Amino acid sequence: MNYYQFHIGDYAAHTRNLSILEDIAYRRLLDAYYLAERPLSGCSTDVARHIGMSDHLLSVEWILSVFFEVCDDGWLNKRADAEIAKFKEKRAKASIAGRASAESKINGRSTDVQRTFNQPRTKNQEPIKDLCGKPHAIAVLDFLNVTAGKNFKPVGANINLILARMKEGFTDSDLREVVERKCRQWKGDEKMDGYLRPKTLFNSTNFAQYQGEADQTKKSNREII
């Protein structure tokens, strides 16, 4: 994220007792968090060095202990995660709208040409069902790019894998859930990060396994509750 909403009243209410150095540390930590769009990794010393405050480690550690939580991925800030989730959802919706608009214009021009020359649909023409599904498939690919920090193009090799899973009855929410789950597990891992790709995630056999893992997690959470 290159920008985020800053609620002055909320911030002032929660930080009025901070020293100047602690306030600077908190703002720098938030900036680093939003830029990375994920928890801050490393020990407190690494984090302090990352934001240029190695000489003020105690201030950084105090802010981390008060405003952040330690998790498997690093130092977590729930408020920042909520803002990042909203930003990603808004960006994904904008992408869907843009893709749908482009598809609509393309389809409209194709229809005009067909009417002009009175050409019937041939066997090789793409089914209407697939045309309707493409914007959703492209949106899922965009979601993968945003979440994993990749730049996969909406070419046939990538889009057809997503369409195939949708034809099997999986929704775009199912596909996004698998993307999010695997990004949490693999993103930043030197060995596994390269597998955050359509060929791996949306392969028929792999996807069935990953979807099963998600369902099992939901079942376990319900049992705990």
C-alpha cells in the first residue's frame, strides 16, 4: 500500500502518553507494515534496524509489546490488517469492474460485427458460459497477484486453470481462500514462494488437496468454539 487512512482522533487517544521517540517508532512501524502489507518479520532488533532506530531499541520494543502481537509470521497489528484487507478488497473490485467493462466492450463489438455480416455462431466460437466466467477468473488471478506479490498475466494457460475449477463447482471465494491460505504458509519462504503460481495452486489434484485443508481448518475451529 502506498497510502492508508490515518484516523487522527483514534491515534491521539491511544498514543497521548507516548514519548517523542516512542511516537516516532510507532509511526515508522505502521509505515513499514502498510508498505509490506504483512506482519513485521524478525526479532525486535531486526525490526528496529529496518525502521532506522537501532539506537532506540527500547522505544521500539515498548511499542511492539503494546501495539503489536507476536505470531508465526512476525509482529501482527490487527487494525493494520483490517485496513489492508479493505484496501485489497477495494482493489480487487476495481479490477473486476475494469475487466468486466473491457469484456463488455469487446463482446459488444463482436456482436455488432456478427449482426452486420449475419454470421451464425460456429462450433469453434467460445461458449457464452465461458465468456461470463472469464471476468471472475481474471479477478481471481488479480487477487493472487496482489496477495502473493506476483505479476501473472491473464493468458490462457493461467485463466483456463481457474475456469476449470469453477466448472467443477468451486466459487471464486473458494479459490481466493486457497490463495490466502497458501500465501500465509509460503509467502517469503525461499523454497516455497515460487510455488505461489496458477500452475501449482489451481492444478486439479493440488487444488482439491488445498481446499480439503481449508475445510478441515474450518471444522476444527467450529469444534473449538
